[in-house]
Amino acid sequence: MANTAQARKRARQAVKLNAHNSSQRSTLRTAIKSVRKAIDAGDKAAAMLVFQSSISIIDRIADKRIIHKNKAARHKSRLSAALKALA
């Protein structure tokens, strides 16, 4: 348990920050899943629209350093390759 006022405040802030970051990571995962679902459905036009919005979400979360920029690039690359493979 935190003994000083500063430590208690940092513990409170850590809880809030963890909840916010968890929410952001959940948004990221949902965006990736939505692109995968659209690709699996086979509709390239719809998948392309979802892909564009997901790229924005992925970049925004990487800019906030919730995930590493290389991880964001890896997700975008793999989604792009899956979309390109869709005939």
C-alpha cells in the first residue's frame, strides 16, 4: 500500500491511465478484427473502406505510444497484404 500522499496519487493515476490504455488497445483489436471480417466476407470494396478507417485508428494509437510504431506497421502491412490477396 502507498505510504505517502505522492505515492497514493500516483497509484490513483496509474489506475486511470491503465483503464484508458486498455480501452485504446481494445479499440485497436476491434479495428483489426473488423478488417479481417470484411476480408473473410470477400467484398473487396467494403474491406477497403474498413481498412482505411482502421489504418487511421492504428496510426493514432501508435502515435500515443500505446503500441510500438513497428507493431503498428506490422499490423498495417499484414492487413494490406491480405486485402491485396483478395481477388
